[in-house]
Amino acid sequence: MATDYILFVHGVNTRDERETPKFAESLIKGLNQELGQDRTSNIVYIPLYWGDANLNAENRLRKQLQASPLWKDMWFRDFREQQLLQFAGDAALYISRHLGYKVVKRLKEDAIARIQDPQPGDCLHLVTHSWGTVILFDVLFAGRWNNPDAPGHKDVMAIRDAIFGLAGNDKNPLQGMPLASLHTMGSPVAIFSLTNVSSDADDSEELASTVPSTHDITPRLKELLKSLYERRGQKKLPWRNYIHPGDPIAYPLDELMSSLVDQDEQYIDFEDLLSHDRKLLDIISIPLRQTVVALLQGGKAHGSYWESDRVVKEIASFFKPAVAREVVSSK
């Protein structure tokens, strides 16, 4: 029987505490209960935990802020010290490669090492949350890792070599583990896509052609999607984007992904989905949804995907016999 590997990549909790090494346990438990013995393959869960990689730098900055005589006068101190500092701090340090190198190393050692030698029929499913989506896309597709002198370069190239449709160290891109589905939860990719822009419409064509963004994920993502499309017998890659309306980090991605990498809607079977029942969400009145009160509860919404029945059922549907399993054997 073939094996489905499900890689979970967490993001930033945006609540009082960071994610723990057991961050995916609720979702994994839900998947096992939903599937029971009714599955088409062996399933191997691979949670990638990187949440403690930035603790020292974060704690150091927090102490420096608290040392200011003005800090006690600041509004929303808890929000500033926890949610905002975690999200913005991880973003800044990851982009600067301080945190990026640590995360890349863990991804290679803890996750990629387990999918190095795929057997016929094996495939990979990606489940990413929040900033974890940005991290994974950056590692797989961004040009900033191409410099051989960049910290983490060798690990990134090894990670790309392990995925079908990508090439790192000049390896054949048509080898490696093929993706079978992609699931993004509370994703800020829409915001991060602004770093892909090489120039504004008012900039000269010469500038646009000579100053590409090193954070641009689109060229390699297009190559991957095209390779998977051909390998899957001209069938689209399923991509589900889960959104809680009260999550300030989550954005719809359908139109964005179409404009960036799939203008002809040829390669991606994309769908934005609410992560919770609409009737339950409608309990919150429309005026209240736009207030600061709702925003301050956004951290709870942002972390809710791991326990969402709707997320569980949608992901589990890809492993049930009732759904055609569109996987091409690994070679």
C-alpha cells in the first residue's frame, strides 16, 4: 500500500503563548477519528515544530521594551508584548535569515529526511498555518536562497531536491516526492506577496527587468505546478485555503494565486473555504465584527483551525475511497 505523508508547518500563535511541539495533535486526532479504517493508503504525520527558534531574540527585545520608563504608559501592552511581537518579530528575523537558517535546518532534519526515498505511489500533502505558509513557500521557491554563500543555502537546495518538480543541486527536477494536495490555514500570503513586486507600474521597464525581487516565489512555483500537472495526467493540484472571518491574518487567495501563477486556471484546483459553520459565525452581530473588541479576539480565531471540524473533514476527504485518488506513482 502506498504512503501519504502529511507535513504540518505551524505559524505564529498570536495569543499569549507560542505554539508547542504538540501543535498539530488536535488536527491529527480529528483526522484519525474521521477516517477510522476507511482510508486508501498508509498515512504518516510529520509535524514540523520551529516555535522555540526565536525565543531568545524575542525575550531580549521584550526586556528592552519593558525597561523604558514610558512602557507602563503604553496601551495594549499585552498585545504588543505577545501577539504583535511574535508575528512581526518572526517575520523580520526570518526575512533577515537570522531565524530563517534555524527553520530551514529543522525542516531538513526533521521532515525532509523522512521523505528522501519515495516508493511507487507515495506522495506528500502540505498543511500550513499562518506564517508557516510563508516560510514553506519561501524555502521552496524564493530566489534569495540561490546564493551559495547564503546561510542555509545547502539545506534549502537539499529540501528542493526532495520535492518533485523542484531542483536544488542541479538534480533532475522530475525526481523526488510529488505533492498531492495543499492546505493553507489563516494564511498571510496575500500580504507577503507584496515582497514579490519588482517594480510599480510607474517604474521603467528597464528597472523591472534588471531588479527582480529575491523574495519572488512565482517562477519556481509555476514550474512546480506545470510539472505536477503533466505528472498527474493533466489534472490540477488541489489547494484549499481555510479562512476564519475573525482572523485578521487570514485572507482569500483565489484571485491572487490566479493572477500570480495560474492565469488560465489550468494548474490549480483552488478553493477558499470558511473554517467554521456560517450559522455559528453569524452569532456575532455584523456591527460587532468591525470593532476593536472583535480584533482583540482575533488571536483565538487565528489558532482555531487546528480544532476545526470543517478543516478535518475537508483534509480527510483526500484519503477516503469515495474520492478518486489522483496520484501518479513515484519513479
